[in-house]
Amino acid sequence: MAGSKASDSMPPLSIAVLDALTPPGIETEFYDDRIERVPQGLKTDLAAITVETFTARRAYAIAAELRRRGVHVVMGGYHPTFLPEEALEHADTVIVGEAEGVWERMLEDFRAGKCRKIYEGGCLAPLAGAKYARKLFRGKKYVRVAPVQWSRGCGFACDFCSISAFYGATQRRRPAEEVVAEIGSLGKKYFFLIDDNFARDREEAKKFLTALAPLNIRWSTQVSIDIAGDAELLWLMQKSGCMAVLIGFESLDKRNLEQMGKGVNLRGAGYAAAVRRIKDHGIMVYGTFVFGYDFDTKDSFGATLDFALENKLVLANFNPLMPMPGTPLYARLEAEGRLIYKRWWLDPGFRYGDAMFRPRGMTAGELTEGCWKCRTEFNRYSSIAARALDLRANCASPGNLFIFLLSNLVSRKEIFRKQGAALGGAE
């Protein structure tokens, strides 16, 4: 975002993977544009840029300057995987899919002067033995939470989700003993398991949690709401140090959930009961919600905000539905002629927080305004204070209360920093 740097960034594990795959004898440096400036006149033979859709415009600008000086630019990540031809307008080489197995081959080809334009990776390789080299992150101003990955993929296939579009409706896991050993070697107290759906396989999750418990750490992760029906799993999460879980509630309307393909949220005794069961184990709940599906109206905002406040969620995201390239949602809205910006990630008129399409139950302006009102109301200081007084989870322990207050203050700051900002750092 223009003129400021993020205060909620964690080290990107994609870079840790690339560095671990890079053969000895190749000198590597890393600059994270979210928190620091990329040096002008950077001298290098090859530059690798990982690109997400929201960072595409900025990534393309950086690449243009590097290529102007004769640097060979390689791009990878979600966005180039979904739009390789677009990425090739701004890069010399694109890696489609995961880097393992192709990064090494690309480096060999580059050294030999025969680097190809596209390298096809895929997302099927076993994760046993996966390495994450973290030396490039030393000295950088990240949050004091170490990211660790156990699994890749979610296992579900929501129509709006880039994760399922990238990995398919599958999930692969690293051997639990390798992940536990990595966590133990890092010397940290707080961890975020970046898995998209940590407990998709309940039995494997229980084995992992049993092995994790002796490390005496505090951790958070992302889960689907159906964990609330498994008392043993919740007990093991509590015993192993779980502080908080992020759950994609998405919508309070059953018809919207059916439309987006999130049937898992329709199981069980309902959202409020699920939140209560999770909190009974001292675990805070971070909820995410999207607005703009066909059965949403202006009334949906108030009902959703009330739910988040009444259930004292530790944090909540209230987002306009985002048609991401590569997803079924994007294809459907494009076919229906409902996209306001066909390539919103490059459009200079688009601003962070804007509606990207024309919803059926309200205007695009009402969608933008409704999401912004939910964000500001939820993050009022009075709301933060009221939600802090939650003996079940948010202030169940001094540690939980500290994390609650810190995360809310950072979240509030980032919400106001980002809203209305142009993508790519442009004014």
C-alpha cells in the first residue's frame, strides 16, 4: 500500500522453500516489499518474485525495473500459475504450480543459458523431506509468530477459493515427526500453522497433536467449523497449546453456503453452538465472512456483525466477495457480465475494499459500504473492550488476553491503513 508498510507480516515460507532448494555455491538475498524497500540498483543475475493477485501490480513494476537493467526475472505463486501468459508479459520465466522439482532444473538451465519461458510444476509431489531454510529472514521486522506448514491444500472446493483452484480438492501432509522436529528446533514460543484446513483428517490431526503437546508451545491455525463436533480433538488442541483458530463462516445464509459449495458449514448444531464448544476449551475464534453472494441483501451486514459481536470473536474479517482469477466464481461472474473490473488487480481505478462486481441483492456501492461499516464497528475500541471480557477464551488466561489485545490493535491499524488504498503502491 502506498506510503506505509505492513505491521502484521509473517516470514513467507515460499521463500524458505526456494532457498532450501537452491544448490550450494549460489549466493542468495531476500527483500520483502511488504516491510522494507527493495534497493535501487540491486545487482543480481536472477530475481525470483512470488506473486499473489493483490500484489501483482507491484510485482510487475518491480520486475520492469529489474528487466530494464538486464536482470532475468522469474515469477511464481498463485497468480502466475492461474495467469501464466499475463505474467510472461512482465517476466522472462514463469513457474506454474509448486517449485519443488522445477526450481532446481530452472537454475541449471539458467546457468547453461537455455532458460525456458514456462516450467510446469504441479501439486502432487510427496511432502516428506520438505525443507524450509529461514536464514534469509534474520533481522527483518516480522511479527513474533513463526509460521510452520504441516499440510498443503484444504480438501474442500469452495467456488471462490484460490487454494482449491491451485491444489484441487486434495490435501497432502508432511510426516508429523518432521514438523514436530522443525518446531522444536526453532526456539520460538508462538507459532502459526499455516495449513488451510488443519484437521481435515481428524485421526492424523490427533496423532500430530499428541506428538506436539510435549513441546509446550502456543499456536494457532485455520480449521473448518466441523471440528466443534469432535470433543477429543478439541481437548488435544487445548492440551497441545492451541490459542486460536481461524474459521471461514462465510455467510449466515444457508442458500449462500450451498451456492459457494461450503456444505461443511451446514453440519452440526449451528454457528453459535460451535463457537461455544471451541471456546469451552480456552481456544479463541477468529471468523471470516464474505458478502455479495446472490442471497445477500443490505440486511445481511447487520445480522453478521451482531453475530460476531455477540459471540465475542477474537477477530473478524468482513470482506466483499473477491472474484480471484482461476476460480469458478471468477469464471461465472465473467460469463454473466457482472465484473466491474475484468482485471481489477491491474486496474488503476480499483481501490482496496471496493466491490469488484455487481451483486444481485444490492448495489456495488452498498456492498463496499456495508463491509466497511462492519469492519469499523467491530474494531471500535468499545467493541474491543467488550469482546476482551470473555472468560471462556479471550481472557481465559493472561497469555490469551495479551494475544487478544495485541492482535486487535494491529488489526485495527491495518484495516484503516489499507481501506481505499491503490494496489501496487500507486497514489
